[in-house]
Amino acid sequence: MNYAGRFYAVIGLLVIAGICLVLRMADLSIIKHNFLLKQGDARMHRIVSVPAHRGMITDRNGKPLAVSAQVNAVWVNPKLVPLDHPEFDEFAKLLGWAPTKLRHRLFQSKNKTFIYLNRSLPPGQAEAIKNLDIPGIYTEKTYKRFYPEGDVMAHILGNTNVDDAGQEGIELEFDEWLRGVPGKKEVIKDRLGQVVAELNTLRQPREGHDLALSIDSRIQFIAYRAIAETVEEYHAKAGTVIVVNVNNGEILAMANVPSYNPNSITGPRDGRYRNRAVTDTFEPGSTIKAFSAATFLQSGKFKPDSIIDTNPGRITIDGNTISDVHNYGVITVSQAVQHSSNVAMSKMAAVVGAQQLSKTLFNSGFGEKTASGFPGEVSGTLSARQKWRPIETATLAMGYAMSVTPLQLAQGYTMLAAGGIKRPISIVKNERVNSGERILPENVVQEVVKMLGLVTEKEGTGTRANVNGYRVGGKTGTAYIAGKHGYDHSRYISSFAGIAPLDKPQLVCIVVVTEPQSQHFGGVVAAPVFSKVMAGALRILAVPPDNLPPVTVEQQPVPPAKT
């Protein structure tokens, strides 16, 4: 056998193999060196995001209403998680999952490399999970929004999603201001995706800006509690309360019932999530009569003591009968507001005309959105047509043939309380007082305010709105709700719009109760809510009383002189 030939053949193969190895090493270390470095970096070098803290929302006094707290997100690579790991059941327990359910979830996702299991875990639980040292399970720091006031502030603040982005309310409207800008940093990760080294900070995270609202949380709580109690007492469908500062248009309270807990948004989508103060419209009924009276006085055709004959307590216009609750007979314009006479309003509207009345309403802010900036706010309806039928003119003067939001009504009454000056409505704390725009002559508004004061006196419709120690004024409203076949005489909107103190108005309060049962008059259902809320607000803001009873000093007996 030729052993020498075989020997040299093997030596030759080894030499060729050696040459190939040397060439390959040269190729990898010299020719492809830069390429391989880039590929290695691409697989291990990462630029990751550094979460930024979302700005805090506070009330006007600095009380936190929405804060972002640090939490941890837990995610897994299902391909790497051993479902039979001895600590798996403990891992499921820390997450709040049933072990069998979690195993099933991971088994179904076995072809994936990334799924979130929890995005708001407290740091202590996240650390405990990390200490279990189960392959394929990772944690990362993030932020979650918390709302200390819960359902009391829900409709004002709104909420954020899992990515801390605003979805509703103030969180949405001021999302760009509140949201921070995430930072970026270079890191090295191992093959399991865990950070093993931090190389460089490319951009520091920029924290979000804080936002101070005009809301006074103390007044907000009183308003929420008062309207919640009334909705429950009268088995109503919903209720809204708004309190506005007359001097600068700031909203001090805006409460809606039913509400929800923004910390845990669950339950049916039955309307509890929308801010009814800006999204829901209704025909305001008699609360508009204050603006009707102002129009009549401004026309110069009527004065507060002008006589109106309302006999026999009803009037027929275009085949439609308009009635009063009682036959008030011959009354003045002031008494027409005090008793909320539909007949008197209809007769005066026929003299002045719908054009002038609709102009006053437009100028007062009805038929257009307010300047509040709330997401989802609607403009209501108010016709601008040139020709009005007599019955349409009459119904407009009574607060029908139009629709408003509670916030629009609040803006209108704030204008009356401010002496005819209309200022922008604001939900953000406003250090400056806007000079505003004059809508009505001051002397006209002063007479209307006096009429509103009569409403809460003995013969008025709003006596239950009175506040001990203060003179208040306002207007009750009771309106039918329109259905598919016209007005439904079994469904009502009960409302009260008022101001206090009467001589020097500081606050406006609007109360709207939707579909109360057993009672439906605004003076019975809504006026007491106004009384409760206004009493609390005046006390909190330390507004001096203007209607205290006279103090009587009893004469003390003089002891006999000693002799």
C-alpha cells in the first residue's frame, strides 16, 4: 500500500484547511471588521427611551388633582419563560393572575417575543418579581396617572391612557402642555434583552408643565355632594352644578352626576363618562326670562312698573294656548319675572319682536361655544332667521325654540351679575381680570337683577333658593323634554340660575336636574341645591353677609345701689 501518498494527501489537506482558516480570519478581522462591528452593535447596542414625568394638575389653591406616580411595567418573552419553573406560581400571584390562566396565556403566545402582562405594578411588587430570577421576565420603570379626588373631579380632569397621553377633559385639552418629552440613552443589552451597561445619555427627559385650574376643590365637593343627593332623592336621570366667579369668569366648580372613577374606568357606557355641563343641551325654559326682560326694558317700550294684563291666565297664539300656573291678573313687568308669567312674557315679546330678543341672546353667548376650551363642547341652537311666527316669538321669550348647555347659561348669568359685561369663561386659574365686552346697559341689568331678587321673596317661585345671611336672586326653570312626537308632558328639566350676594354679586350658580320623578318644578327640585352650594361657597370665600337680622340688645336689670 502507498502510505507515503496518503500521508502527503493528508498533509496537503491540512495545509489547505490552514490556509482557508487564515484567509477566513483575515476576512473577518480585516476586510469585514467594520461590518461585523456594526452588526454586533445592532444586536446589542440599543437606544432606549427614558420616560418623562407628566405635569401635575392642581386646583386654584395648589391641591393636587392629577399626579403621575412611578410604577413598573412587566413584560415577558414567551419563548424564554419556563412554564414549569418552581417560582412560576409565585410570579403569577405577584401579578394578580391565576397560575393556570397565565400559563395558558403564555402558551398561546409562544411564537411571540414580547407581550405586556402589567403596566402599572407598584415598585415593591416589581422588585419581588425581579428577585424570582425567572428567565424571559423583565421590568421597566414608567408612570401612571392618579386622581386623588376620584369621581368628584372626573368630568373636569378626564383621564389618560396606558401611555400617559390625555384622552378626555383637561388631560386632553392641555395634553401638549402637561406631557413631558421622553429622554434617550445608549445601552448595551445581552441576548435576553436585559440592559447590562449604560453608555451615554443622548437627551435628558423634559418634565411636563404643571397646570393650575380655576376650580376650588372645596366648592367642587360641596356641589358634587349636593347634586348627588338631589339626583338620588328624586330618582333623576342626571344632574349638573356650575359655580362661576363673577369678577373674572373663572369656573370654581363643575359637578356632574352620574360620575365615574377615573382611577379605574370600568362599567357600562351609559353616559356617565361625558361632561354634561358642556356636551348636553336642553331648552332652558323660564331661566331665559331674565334675558327676555332685559330685552323688553332695553327696547324702551317697557319699564319695570309697566302694567301687563294676564287675565284670564292664558292666551291663544296661532291656535296654541299658553297658560300660567295661576291667573295673576294685572301685574307689572317685575311681577311677571317674579311669578314667571308665560302670558306676560308672550305679550311683551309680541310688542318687541323676536329679532331684538334673539340678538340679545346671541350677544349673551347663546348659540355658540364658550371660551372654556373643554373637549366635546357644543354650541347649542339659536335660530338667526329673519321671520318669526307669533307663536315662535312667544316660545322664544319663554325659553323654548332654543337649546343651551349649562355652561352657556352660567356664562349668560355671569354677564348679568357683572352689570352687563361679558367676560370669557375660564377653567384655568386666571390672575388677570379681563375687561370684557358690554352687552347690556348697566341700568337695564340693575333692574333685571332686582327682579331676580323678587323671585326668591315670599311670593316668588324660588323661595327655596334663599341663603341665610345673604340676599340672593335667580330664576327657576321647568321645561318639558321633547320626544319623537313633540313635547313629552311626563319628562322634565328642572333648573335654577342664580347670583349672590344680590347687591354686589360675586358668584353665579347654575343647577340643572334631568328627569326628576315625583316633583319637577325648578323651585322645588333645583333651587334647594343652589341654596346648599351657594351657602358653602360664600362661606369658603369669606364673602361678607349682606342680610343679617338686626341685633337686639336686651336691657339688663340694674342692681340696686348699696347704702
